Amino acid sequence: MKIEVIENVLKYNKNHADKNRILFKENNILVLNILSSPGAGKTSLIIETIKRLKNKKRIGVIEGDISSTYDAEKIKKFTPDVIQINTGGTCHLNASMIAEAINKLKLKNLDIIIIENVGNLICPVGYDLGENYKILLSSVNEGDDKPVKYPPAFIKSNLILLNKMDLIEFSDFDESFFERKVSELNPDSKIIKISCKTGTGLDKWIDWVIAAAGFTGFKGTQ
Amino acid sequence: MKIEVIENVLKYNKNHADKNRILFKENNILVLNILSSPGAGKTSLIIETIKRLKNKKRIGVIEGDISSTYDAEKIKKFTPDVIQINTGGTCHLNASMIAEAINKLKLKNLDIIIIENVGNLICPVGYDLGENYKILLSSVNEGDDKPVKYPPAFIKSNLILLNKMDLIEFSDFDESFFERKVSELNPDSKIIKISCKTGTGLDKWIDWVIAAAGFTGFKGTQ
């Protein structure tokens, strides 16, 4: 009975995700779904990305939180196209929440939508939102064992960003252990090491975004 | 229908939690349920606690993870009384998982049980395990906005430990903002600032544990 309920929830989600995907494709929008633990730096990553692509690409943001508009207010200083979703306690976004949010965005004006999922390494992994890519943002301070402890998040993500590299000298983080464990779980995954604070590696991330956007039939600069 | 399922799940959980609570009380065991984000330092906290109470109190540990025995193996070096629960993907421990785990522990020998919940600031909050206290371990690197972003975890916890204080000089963490937000949500809560790496504040934490143990009809040293 419990399993049946979960199956129905996931089937319902898949239907909405497929509809979102069609809408994103029709509007030539690249959609990135950012997953991470609380405090790994999702909001900072989004702000740095908007800053670096300003005057080139118009970026909309969908902010997921269990409550508050704290992050949306921060991001609003950098782009007017922000929608906050409050899940009311639910530990992940789902595709019908995204469907509602994109009704409020002017899709014709946007090149990229970045979805900041609820801070959680478990629940968001199973929910397809209709995105092109899942990006997992891990941070040095969480430790090098996160792939071992939370395998599904690493298996399902298309790209791993390792943030807070500016703090690596003060930690016991073993880069080669982390890389080996990620590669065992997901041999196709790529890791980009970044620091949203110092800017380290963000050029590589921006190159990745630009290349990814190319594959979705990008609108080009406005 | 969905709400009814959730209500039944919580009622079922409460029954098991009450049974666990009786068993813990009969055996004069202090039970601490540690909640945190992934990588905030739960396992390090448990190891440091065992080290400091060695030869005084016998501590059993219940390790919760979605998969792997990685943390249990680390802790096994410091106490033989460790049980690993793998939730198989579920984002929190529940009281019936704990009931099964305590069957495998020799309760008569133990003074304290520390439960390391699954790394997650959302799901574990609603599940009573039969513990005496919920301890929320937050870390400096997650940022000072965690009370704003994850209010229920802060509201429901009896004690907040702020870990990784050794890294505060390299972060933008505003201690007074954090303290104010915690106190707005939970006026009765206490914050102890610690570093499991340098030992800062751990004496205060150990004093808290000893005092808490006193109230449960502690067995005393063995």
C-alpha cells in the first residue's frame, strides 16, 4: 500500500515533468536543477552565474525552500526574474510546483532557468522537474565522504561542482579520494572545483553552462 | 487521502517511540538524537564525546544512513556498542528502526545512547524516536541563515551546537544574527559553540551531557 502510493506520486510527477520539458524546449530554455546540502553555496553560485552572464544571457531563477523568501530576496538584486516556491515543509521540489512557477515567468524572455532545489542531499534526487541537467553542488567543508554517504545524489547528477575550495587548506578533504568515489559511482560525471568567494574555477563553470546552452537551441544574446 | 497516510505514519511512529521511551527509562539510559545537515560533523562530535567520557560512562551509538557502514566503522574504533541502520533511501530514522536497533544493544551495560540521525535538516525533525533530547548540530560553514531557512529544526531542538568555530575567521558568519534568529524561534534554546577539531567548547558540551544524564536517573560510573 505504501509502495503503491509512492509509485503513484512518482508517475504523477513524471507527467508534469514531461509537460515542463516540452514547454522549456519550445521556448529554447536551458534548465539547470541545482541540488546540495543546506549551506553548500547554491544561492552564491546562482548570483555569481548571473553576474558573469549579465548582458549575454537572461537568467530566471526558481527558488525552493520549506519556508521564507530569504534567498529570493538576495537574488532579486541581480535579476527581476525570480519566483519563490515555499514547499510548506516538503523536503524537495516536484514538477507540479515548477509548472506553477513557470506560469509566472516570461519564458519568451529567458535563455536559462536555474532551479535552486530545497537544501537536501536525499529527497530532491528522485524528482524529475523537466530540467536538462542536474548539478550537484558539494562543498569542501562537508567532507570528502559525501559520495560514500549519499550515493544516489552523485549517481543521478550530470555535473559535480566542488565549492569552497578556498577553505581546502584548513580541512582534511582528500581530493583524490573524493574524485575516485565519484568516478566509481558515476564514471561519466565531471567535477569542476570552484570557490564562489574567490572566483576560482567559475570560468570553467560558465564555459560548461554556455556549452550546455548551445545544445538546447540557444536564443543567443539579446 | 495523502494527509491520512501521513497521520497514520506519525501515529504508528508515536506508538513505537513511547515503547522505546519506556525501555530507555527502565534501563536508566540518557538518549540523545543528533540532527544536522550532511557534513556538519555529527560523527566527529560522537567520537569526541566518547573519548571524553571514556572510563566514566558507557556510550552506545546508533548510526543512521541511507546506505553504507562508513560512519559506524569509524565509531567502532572507540566503542564496541555501535549499530548501523541503513534506511534504504528514507531521509530520516523512525521509532521502529530504533526499536529494532536497541534489541541488538545490551541496554543494561549502557549509560548513554547517541543516535546519529540521517544527515538532513528537514525530514528527521518530525519523528520522535523516544529520545530525551534532540540536539541540532549546525556548522559555521553552512552560514548564519540556517535558522531562517530551516525553522522547524531549530524550534524542535533542545540544544544547538554550533560546530567548526575554528573556521569562523574565514567565513562571513554573523554570530549575533544567528543567535538572534535562534532565540526568536526558540527562546528556551541554548547555543554552545564548539570545534570538534580544536576541542573549543567541548568541555561545556560534556558538562551539558553529564547534567542531562543526571536527570534521567543515571547509573553512575561503572
